[in-house]
Amino acid sequence: MTMQVNDILGLGKMLPIDKLIDVISSVTGRLSKPYFDKKDIDTKAYEIKKLSEARALAKADEMKIISQAIRDNFSITGGIEYNENGVLITSPKELPNQNTYIELSTPTLEERTQIRVDHREAQKQLNLESVTAYAAEQLRNEQPVTDEPIDEDWKTRFFNIAEEVSNDEMQALWGRILAGEIMKPKSYSLRTLELLRNLSKEEAECFIKFGQLAITSNTASFILNFKNEKLLEEKYQLNFGDRLLLEELGLLTANDLQFLVQETKEQKGQSVFTIGNVCVVAEKEENIPQQQIQVLVFTKIGQELLQLIETKPELDYIQLLASKIRRKGVNVKYANILEIKDGQIHHTGLQDLPLTETEIKQEEDRQKREEENLKRQEEQKRKLEERNKPK
């Protein structure tokens, strides 16, 4: 009995690295796995070698043109030649009359154009190889993925952009985008590619600052509204100017919105939130009314770009979220996410979230008020009893 690849991977599945090779080959030409093996041995060393070869080739072409110019003008320059040691003068010539106009031959327009084109195309090729190498690294240990093809227009647009990316950090970023699209087609829209293409470093840093605080529940992604929130304004440096910038870029919605935490009626319920690698679970008793949380919501493009941000939330921010939800009949717990598969969150054991300093103070004030009320009631009861005593 012959076992087919589909029997091992599952029907409609393929290895991510094979899908990557198919995608690249359909746009840039045929590739095979040894290409990525060579990149894995020493990615940067290979890139440097290829760049050096390209530059050496361009330099050799340039020297050929110079040598030809010298030969063409031998009567003026005398015995001058070029070799690997540099320029060598073998015999001087008499200088021509000062009034004589000397014109050395120069590269033709076509030759100069070809030198520039060759150098530019070599750089584009290196850029593409670097981006695809980063994508291969992202996909190396992933499970088999769907064989659903990537949109042809998307591939064309992506590789047209990627060949222009020379910065190492940005190449890694575009590699992650390609890997994400291979894992799950339609993860990144054409509009997202164009926005990211034109995003400046300062704008990217601003988005990352907000994105690292992103909370996701159901299909919405948002951050807590930082207005009058000391923690967000002082520690996390969120400000109105940055918010306006992200709104202008189309990454945040332009309005203050409310996220609705659904009510419970005759049965208990749960609301689940994720912040990076942490999930927050609000366990609600029966008949808990609907709650509203003041938030700033990410747009569709913003949500797509959030996939590129690795978030490790700090406890104080998780506590702040819990403080917006926690009330009588609502217990808030948290856990570390192990895996999200088919919409299901697998996590470690749930733990109670400690109260924030504000909540602790509010609780102390509440208890103090209750004690004072109890004392007043006891005093009133005592006075009433005294008045009612028989004389």
C-alpha cells in the first residue's frame, strides 16, 4: 500500500515551507528547499556575499569602461593600464599643447543605464531573498496549513513592495506578513500593505505603543480609554496627539466608544478578553446587568497590523481592565494562554486578579462607611430603647 502525502498531512493541507516555495516561484521563478537551506546556514553571510558579488561585478564593468577609454586615448595618456593592483604608468608622454582640447571617451548612455539597472536589480533580488528567508524562518516549525491559494493581486503587490525594502528590521516585518498570509490567506488586505509601505518609523513606534495594550473580545480589538487614567497617561505615555495621529492614519476609530459586557439573566455567564498571551475571564452570576467600558477601538487595518505585535502585558494593565468589569456578582480571573486553536483558548489554571490600589482604597472607604452606618444604627437603637424604657 502506497502512502500519499495527503494521508500524512490531511486532505487540503500542505507544509508551510512548500506553500512558501510555490508562492515565490509563481512570482519570481522556480525555487526549491535547498535555497532556504543555504539561507539558514548563515543568512547574513550569504546576503553579504551576494551583495559583494554584485558590487564587484559593477566595479569590474566600470573598470572595463575606464580601460577602454585609456586604450582609445593612448596617444594622449601614454602607457597607462589597469590591473588588479590598480593603475600602472609604464611610459610618460609629452603633455599636449595647453590650447589643445582633450576629450576622453566616456561610457555611452546605454552603458551607464545598464550599469545602474544591473546594480538596482541585484539590490532588489537581495531584498526579496532576505524577506523570503525571514518568512521561511517564521514557518519552519509550523503545522501543516490549508492549500488555499493566495490571491494573485496580493502576491504581485507584496513582492513589488518587498523588493524595495532594504532595512533589516523592515525586511523581518515583511517576512512575518508573508508568513502570516501563507498560514491564513486574507490575513492582510491590499490596503494594509499600502499603509504599511508608507508608514514612517515614528508612526510605527506610535502604533506599537498603543498596540501593545490591545484587548480583544469577540471580534473587536480596543484599548482602554486613557482619558483621566493616570496609569495610562503617565506610565504608558498615551496622549491625545498620538491618538489623533493613529486616527489620521486610519488605525484607530475617531470616536470615544463603549464596549458592552453582556448581561446575564437566569443563568450564569462568562466574558473572555485576551491581551497578548494572557486571557481575562469575567465570571458572572445570574441577573447581572449589562456593563459599559470606555474604549478606543482599532479599525480593520489596525486589527490586521496588531498580528505583527508581540504583546506581553504587565499585571497593572490587566488589573486596570479587571477594575472596569469587577462588581458584586462578577469575579475576574486571569491565566496564561497556551494555544488558540479553532477559536478555542487553551490556558493555564485561572487565578484571581488582585485589586488595584484604587479598588483597595474604594473597598476600605466602603467598609469604613458601613462601619460608621452600623455605629449610627446601633446608637439610634440604643436611644430608642432608652426612650421606651418604663419610668
